[in-house]
Amino acid sequence: MPPFDVPEGDPFGPHNLPYGVFSPSGSRERRVGVRLGDQVLDAGAAAAALGSPHHALLARPTLNPLLAAGRAAWSEVRAALTSWVTDPAHRETLEPLFHPLSEVDLHLPFEVADYVDFYASENHARNVGKVFRPDAPDSLTPNWKHLPIGYHGRAGTVVVSGTDVVRPSGQRKGPADPAPVFGPSIRLDIEAEVGFVVGVPTELGAPVALGDFREHVFGLCLLNDWSARDIQAWEYVPLGPFLGKSFATSVSAWITPLEALEHARTAPPERTHPLLPYLDDAAPGIEPGGYDLRISVAVNGHVVSEPPFSTMYWTAAQQLAQMTVNGASLRTGDLYGSGTVSGPDEHQRGSLLELTWNGRDPLDLPDGKRAFLEDGDVVTLSAWAPGPNGTRVGLGEVTGRIVPSV
Amino acid sequence: MPPFDVPEGDPFGPHNLPYGVFSPSGSRERRVGVRLGDQVLDAGAAAAALGSPHHALLARPTLNPLLAAGRAAWSEVRAALTSWVTDPAHRETLEPLFHPLSEVDLHLPFEVADYVDFYASENHARNVGKVFRPDAPDSLTPNWKHLPIGYHGRAGTVVVSGTDVVRPSGQRKGPADPAPVFGPSIRLDIEAEVGFVVGVPTELGAPVALGDFREHVFGLCLLNDWSARDIQAWEYVPLGPFLGKSFATSVSAWITPLEALEHARTAPPERTHPLLPYLDDAAPGIEPGGYDLRISVAVNGHVVSEPPFSTMYWTAAQQLAQMTVNGASLRTGDLYGSGTVSGPDEHQRGSLLELTWNGRDPLDLPDGKRAFLEDGDVVTLSAWAPGPNGTRVGLGEVTGRIVPSV
């Protein structure tokens, strides 16, 4: 089928147009690609063929120059791409520049600068609190409703969808163990999240206001913040998660620009506590910061959870304001995760920790029971968002297979 | 004085030769420099003038290519530099390539990949435990003696010595406050640390053994992990420090290669708990991992503390083994901090939190009392290590001035 003839209702139709970086199979050259249906347009080659002024942003081995170019340029490039792939006049020129998805290698689409992970789902935070701190008076820590809690993760181990995940080894200590033991993690888990990609940097000392979110953030992707619960439980007091998370974080190969998600914007849940002004998204002139993304978590092809992103208490705009309120600067390529997405229902929980209540209630999968991940398991996150005229905007999936500890 | 005539006993004599990146005043071009006394040798120009095979590693705007080149290359380059600056035959050639320190701008010497901070001083950890968790049965958390606790910090806000530090704003909540308040930090602190710079990267899934430390780590520098204690205290449960640290981390402009510190190597304190094999530095064939660095902390020129690095419980080699034991990969330019260096004596504490016992006992400085840092305060860390034949090896100082919140 020629590339322009995307089936009606395809979630990767011309209303979507996410960006990635690909190499044609057999080549090592990296190029910016735009996904249309199950094809990839070589965006730099298209810009050259059509004499586009955006050639310098697109004929690159990474999305970073486009990310840095800013909101006006993002809009112009998107408008140009939309016209290219919908105008029959360009068909003959562009057809040779499309590659079937099955014939390309997809790469990490941008150079990750700093990676931050948040903890923004109230359902997730309450579930984790009940599992790990059953005796605490409240399942939320006292600060939870006052600020989006976050921490820095390891940028160097962010990997693209499809990369195998080696089961991490480390120390763990059960309540009955007199001393910690060493070995492969026996509580390897999923965290279904959404990642936000920063484009426009800031200077040190200059916070980003809540209303400036879309001047800085280019787009989003699915993110699996793999977590070794046994390693994490032993190490995380008092300075937070470290080796329980740093072995791998998987992101989708496609970055969906925020502009493709205009129809998915939604109000976040009602705030139960008054917010300080820099986080107050009920203030006049502030746009609703939520996104209605319907996530699906599958283990070996079997859907185990459908977390709704619209239930997140803290928005990505609030997270950006929080991350910079102390004057910390942003760089092009900064990535921040939403935190595990968990809805109020049992089938909406974004981690096995919650789905199996720390292993107490294993899942019944067609290929056996699962408390936590086993070697060979393949985890796939996928998602869609409401688009214009009843369409769906597909997010790039993020998948990874667990391979045995070395 | 001509550059070769470094005074006898100068801690930056030809036995030291730390690396940095400089621009001659008025120029924006960055070049690798080597410090000799109070002069900087343009290393790339020297390599070119002398026809050195190491020209490609030195004629760069950053140390990263040299860092990535590996231990054999590090040794060769150091041997070449030593011969250049000590052999009178090169004097005429090299003299024009020296710049007085006072006539150059010094830059961040390498591109920071990931930044990790540890917590390796037992004295510091016990002091902090007593201040923040006075009711806990032990001032150390149960994991402390079993693994070097660490967490990821913000790589994008690592700045070079001399960069002003803007007082961060953020949320804080005193015990009597019904809700958090927002404003500039009122408990801005120092953390005197040593930073280790990774040169040779690793693949995902491949831990670094304790004995391979010097195959991967190029050198060290002083590091001030500025900390806003009030912001940190409110935010850090349960995921660790974030905005209380991420506004700035200052490093010295000079990276001292490990090879310059052979005479400073020392055994770490006796281990009170048996260690798992991957951390056991008492095992046969493992070299002593401690370094005898004598640090000095000055506020506005007044020395307030002299922390001895030799008292650190966990070594840099153990920290590297810990950081990678889960398979996390290393990148050239990874930086990790030792954690605040505090000795057993009151005058050896590396933070104001400890020196003033969380503000209870302010310091008496010539210009007034100090519980925490005030706007305009200049903090300077300096240090030396024993060198060959009774010499001292100077570490580059790290200094920063507090400027008011914006």
C-alpha cells in the first residue's frame, strides 16, 4: 500500500506524526523520521527534496536540534509535515522517502540530558504507602499534597523500546535475614509512566512559570521505569531509590509532540489542599494541565492493566514548575517521568507491586502465575489519546524483554 | 618569573600537573590546560609544537577525549607532560604557551554525564542522624555499614569554581507551621566533598569490579554540594533529596589525575561489619582504596573546618563497584561525589549543619555569627595530599559566592 493511503482511523494517521530517529536496515546512519501509519518518512530527505527551510533541523542524527528550536519552529515544522503528507502534489516526490517500519532500526530519539522521575499518581502513592508503611497513620507522606515529589534518575541508562533488560543483581534483606544477601533481584517490576521531553533550555536561576510549560516541553512518550523492589526496599532510606531503578529505563522510539494532543487536554483531579502560587493551576489564565491518555500494560501479550493518565494528581506543567522553582536550569533533552500511573480501580494499577499487592496475590496469566517478572517475560506499554473528530492519537509503544542476570 | 621556575615546595609543581579547560582572557576559545605553579600550559599547543602523538587528545575544548582514552594513554600523556615541563631543552618552545592563571578564564573541565552523590563518611552520617532523627535507636540507618548509600543528582547544574550561587527558593515547613511556606532558603549550607571523574565507559549489564577502579576513574576534584536544609527536610521523604540540592554543585576547575596521588593512598578505616564480596576491599589482591586528602573549608577567608578525607568509611573504588553492580553502565564524564567529608573532631565537620548543630551553636566569624550561609558569603574549599619526597600535591580550590534569591 502506498504510504499516503493510511487506513481511516489509524492512530498514526496524519493527525499524529510523532518524531523518531531511525536507520534503514543495514545502514548505521541515523536520521530523523516521522511515523505515518506503519511507514517512516525520512524527514531530512523530504525537507531537502521539497526545499524546506527546516532542512537544518531535520537532516540530523538526533531530535535535539529540533527540540532546541522552540515552540514557533515546532509548529512550523509540524504544519509543513502535515501539508507534505496530505497534499497529493508531493506524493511522487515523497514516496521513495518512506520506509516500512519493519525495515528500519529505531534508536533513542534524543540525547538524554538529566532524567527526573516524579511520583504524581495519588492512587499509586497510597497503594505504595499501604504496602510499605502499613503502620503509618496516613498512606501519603505529609508533603505529598503540597508538592510533586521527584528525584533524579540515571540518564545514561535510558534505553529505547526493544532493548533487552538484564535482570539486575544487588543487595536485599528480608525481615528475617540477619544480614543482606547478594543475588539477582527476585522482585523485578514494571512502572508504567509517561515521559516528558524538554526542548527549550533555561538559564541557571530562572524558574519556569506554570503557564510556560508548552514553551519548554516539546512532547511526550511512554516510559517504563523498571524497578527492582527488593534492592530498592533495602537501599532507599534515607536518600531515595538508586540501584533499584538505575539499571534501565525504557522509552518509546516515538516522541508525540504536544501539538498532536490538543484534543486530549483535560482538567486534573480536584485539588484537596490549597496550593502555593507557583503550583496553583486553578489560578486565572492557567490552562488545564492534564492529558487524557489511555495506557495499556501487557505481559507476554496479555493485558494486565489499563491505567488512565487523566487521574494523575500532579500535572506535567506543575512538575516542570517544581523542578525549576529553586533556579535549577533546564537543558535540551531533559526527560522527566510522571511517576507510575495508577487509577482508582484494581485493573488500573501501573505496577506489579500494586497489582499483586507486593506478591501476595499473583496474577493469573495464560502462561502461569506472576508475582513479579520472570526471565523471558516481555512487557509492552501502549497508549492512545483522543484526537480530532473522534480519531485516536497513538503513542509509540515501549517494550522490553527480561534477560537473565549475567 | 619564567614558568619553569616553580618555587620549591609549590603544591602545583611538576609532580602535580592537574588538567583543566581555559580560555585566554578576551578569547572564547576553550583549550585543555595543565597547571604548573600559577601558570597554565596550553597543552594542545604544546603537543603541536613538540610533534606529540597525543595532540588529538589535548587540542580539544574539553577533557572528555582524554578521559575516554584510558589508563595507558593517561600515563603516556602524563609522562610526556612531565618531561616537557622539566626538560630545559623544551623551555624556549614552551614559554610562549604558558599563560598566567590571572589572565585566563577557567571553565567546567569536562561534560558531566551523570552525577551521583554518596554518603560515605561515618561521622557525617552519624551527625546527620542525630540531628534529624534524634529518637531513632541508632544514628545510622540499618543499611549504612553494608553498602555505600548514594543517589543521583542533577548533572546540568554542576558548575565550575567561581560561579555565583543563587540562593534557591522553595517550600519549607517548620514543625509549628500548619502548612508549608514559600521563600528563599534560610538554611543554606556547604557540603565539602571530593568528586571522582569517570573516564572509561562500560556497557550496560557489565559491573565494574573493585580492583578495576583505576581502569575507569581518571582523577578527582574538590566538590561543594550546596544544600538548602529547609527545602531538603520537607521534600526528602520518601524519595530523597531533590530541589534542596539541584540548584548548584560546584567543582574545582582542575582535575587531579589519580597518578599524581600515588603517595596519598591509604587504607580506609577498619570495617566493623563483614562486607559482601563485591565490596570487600580486604580481599587478597585489592589495593587500599583510601586517599589522604587534607581539606580546608573557609567562609569569607576564615577557616571553619579541616575535614580529613582519610576517615571516609567507603572508598571511591567501593562506590564505583556499588554504582555498577546492578549492571548500570558508565559514561565518560560521569561524576560522583564522596559525600560530605567529616572527621571525628568538631573542627573536622564538612557542613554547617554539623558545625552549628543545625543552627543551635552558630559559628563566630570575624564578620559575625553564622548559623547558615548569608548572601554575599564566599565559601572556599581547598586541599592538599602528600606527594613524593615530602612534597604536597595541591587540589584545585572550589569557591562560590552566595547571591540573593531572584
